[in-house]
Amino acid sequence: MNCKVTIHLLLTFLVISAASISSNGNVKAVENGEGYRLAVYLSPPVIPADGKSYRCIYVQIQDSEGRPVILRTDLLVTLTSSNLDVGTVNNKLIIPAGDTFSTAIFNTTHKPGVTTITASAPGFKAGMATLRTVNPYSNTSTPIGLRIHITPRIFPAIKGLSGVISVQLLSSDNTPLTAYSDINVIITTTNTTVIRLPESITIKSGASYGSATFKITGRIGRAIITAQAQGYKPDNATVLVVKCGGEPTELALALNPKNLPPDNTYHKSLIIYLLDRNGEPTIAKKDIRIYLTTSNNKVAETEKYTVIMKGKYYTITRIRTKLETGTTVITASAQNLKTATVNLKVKGFKPSRLKVYTAPPLILADGRRKNIISIQIQDKNGLPIASWRDIIVYLSSSSINIGSVPSSIKIDKGESQATVYFTSTSNPGVTTITAQAQGLEAASATLQTTVLPLNLTIEAPPTAKMNDIVKATIKATSRGQPIQNVTIIWMISGGQIINRDDSTDKNGEATVTFKQIGKRAIITVEAIKNGYRTTLTSKRIETVTAGAIGVKRTLEINLLGFKIPLLTLLVIITAAISVLVAIYSYAKIKTS
């Protein structure tokens, strides 16, 4: 290679190197999503396939180590469900700026199965979790059917008399079931000349049966009544209307419905009516007081007495079932009338235990209230089950220094779960949430709170003259992002504060102006914000005399469009001369 060319290239390289050395380096800003991921939590992860909607999806922004992350802007997340036969999700979810997570609703169908919930957003690693829906009647023997009850079954032909018709949801072994949603039952009859019926009866969500009244027309005859509802086995019963009997001689008892759930609830289900000596229905010639007893008070109890009023055929009174299953014999007696008995069966699938879910399991210790605890009622197999009754669940947190929960929450009749809020403190740590309810196995789950790092930088001159007005700026950042609304506590030794900002602005900055009055000023800053680690930093400003203060200036030369400090250029020229001398010496030796 030509020696002159080599020297020219070397000089060019050295100039460019000098320009690079003297320039300031830029730090690349971390964009939203870079190195972050979306985590999906399901709380509870198993829910009934009952056609209802459940707010059970939690999506959290996390770093690569699973710690929660706050963004400065709203994040739009897309949600999908892999199996639409099982259920659907609202496909858009927004995690608001300043929050680490948000929740979404899952809409179940009546088809049990498994689906994968996926959360995605541009620039973020997608997250997913598996949700399972189960048959709400998974413990029952099939098929699930309707059972129609009519009381009394036999009526005197007196126009205007009313009776009670009920339709109950039962398994094939006659176990009462809870309706997870309203069931509309169509009622029809083969003979409208003897009876007037409602067109339909609704079994309300949370109940096992629905009831209505009907009227007798006064004509003698027989009618077959049918109850039908889509998806359920139909049932029918017969009503007989006969000539009114003579003097009452005996009592008769009937239950409507015959089987009741163990729900600790009053049921207006016991019917007492009058018969003559031929077994024909008849009416009371005077008020008749009826005394009632039950053989097993642990299963159910009745009113002590009731009255059949003069001119009436029957009366209806209440039964209160307990939380125990079993059979009890109810006895009705009255003066000068034959005693009657009926067997009441109290049976049903009882909740066995509670289950506590926390999602997300790691949240910020920011002093805010968040609905992140789910309490679910489960059967002995760990599957969700609807409650026969309102259930009061008592809650506690093992460490109130970390966070607290309400003392109790109610799970409504017919529901299998409820969501409760957790209020964190500013202290990070772990606490255990415990749930207890009468007759159910208690449960607990742990919840952890954490704080984000908070980095502080003080920008201020290194020196100042006595009585100078000095301005200092604190900048608060976390993971490279400026943090707004950080409380700043200024402490200045050797300085008199004139003006100060007590919190950071949108750029994460706060400023103080003070008068330098000591040999040195020491600026100490304490930064406090819920959800972030409390941080302390300081900086010293020395006091100097007027002659000692000067601004150091560096002479620069513009070379090939680059500003190069003179000292740097001299060093490079010296190095270049040394290289040229070496090249020249080598070339001379080689040619000699």
C-alpha cells in the first residue's frame, strides 16, 4: 500500500476517533413492553358451566422476574378464549396507567370443558392460563327432571277453592337441586273445566322449586296437570274434584314439595286438610286448632299449632329445615279428629368446604383497595357448588401491618362464590387470608405485597458563594421511567430554603431554591410514594470565595465537522507523529 495513502487513512481514523471520544453517549429509552410480559391468573380456576358471567380473569404486567410493573400510559390488551363452546371473553381489556393489573369477565355456556385464556399486547410477551368449567349438577344421578306437586290432591267441588301447585328440580334419586339460573316451567292440563291453572311457574335461581296457586271451578271431574321445561325431564300429576263430604272426622297431611333441601330456611310446605269418615274432602264447621310435632328437630321443625278456619278445607303452615339431612315424622292432632302423620325427607348436596384464591398473588404495597380475593364454596370433591342459603363467611388477615380484609362477606343463596377486597398498607410482606363459615371446612391462602425501586438523582452545582441563591433539582425514576407525585421531603444543612416543590411533576422532577449560608450546604432528600421503596439521597455544595469560582472552559477546534477539544487533539497529533516516524524509519531501513 502507498505510504502516503496509509498516512492519510490513519489521520482520518484518528480524527474520527477523537470526535467519538469527545462526544456525549446517549442512553436508549426503554419502550413500553421491552422485557415485560403479561401474566394471566384465574380466580377461581374452576367455575360452573351455568350460563352466567364471572369476573375471574386477572391480567398483570410483570418484568422478567415476575415482579409487577407500572406503565405511564394505558395498555390495551387483547383477550381470547380457545374454546368458544365452553365460554367467551370480552376481547379488549385496558390496564390503566399507574396500575399493574386489570380484570375481565368470562361468559360461561352450559357446556362444561376446558379453555385457554390468552392475553397479548404489542411489544409484550403473551400470557395464558387454563380455565375449567364443570357441570353444576356433577354430583347428581341423571337425568335431571321436574317433579310436580299438587296439594291437596283431592278437592270438594266448591267453586273458588284454591290449591297449591309447585314444580321442583330433582335428580333421579329425588334429591332436590339448586337452580343456577331461572327456569321457566310451562303448565298445562287435560281438563280446563274443573281447574284454572297458571300458564307457567318460574323456579328462581338459587331455589329448588317454584310455587303458584290454582282455582277450582266447582265442577266434579279429574284433570291431569303436566310441567315441562326445556332440557329437563317433564312430570305430571292428577287432581280429583269430588262431591263435598260430611262432618270432619280426621286430619290429613301433605307436603308440597315432598323433599326439601337442608338450607336452614322456612318453607310454606305443610298442608293440613279435613276428611269425613268416608275419606271425602270436607270443610270445617268451626275453627279447628291443629297441634303439630316433629320427631327429629335436628332435621326440621314445625310451628307448634295452626288453625283451619270455619268454612275452609285446609290450611298451610311453615316448616323450617336445618342444615342436617335425614327424615322426620310430622304429626298433626286435633280434638275429636283422627291424628295424621307424614314423613319429610330433608336431602340435598351440601357444600363441604371453602376455598380462598388470591389473584394476582403479588401486588404493590400501595395502600389501595383491590378486589383480588375470591371465596368459593365447594363440595367434598373440590368442585364449585351453589349454596342453598345465604352463607356468611368470616375473614381475617394474619398481618394487618401488610394489609386487611373486611370482617365478613355474604355468599348469596344460589351462588357458588364471592369476591372481596384487600387493602394493602405501604409495608411489603406476606399475609395469610383465612375464611371460615358455619358448617364448612375453613380455608386460607397467602398474599404477598412488594414495592418498586425508586432511584433519585440530585442535580446541583458543586460549589457556590456565600449568600448565593442556589437551585437544585431532584429526579425520581423507576426502571428508567420518571415517577410523578412522589412526595419529596427537603432537608438542607447550611442553606436557607426559599422555595420548594413538595412532589414530583410528570417528568419526575422537583426543585428547591435556597440561600447558601454555611461553609457547605448538604442537601438531603427523602422520597416517599406508596408502592415504591422509600429512598434517601444527599449532595454536598461547598462554599468558596468569589475568586475561587470560575468556569472551566475547554478550547475546541472544529475539524471535519467535529468539535474536538484542543488537549485531545494535541495528544492525538503526538501519537500520529510517533506513528509516522515509525513508518518512515521502517520504510528507510527497507529501501537501504
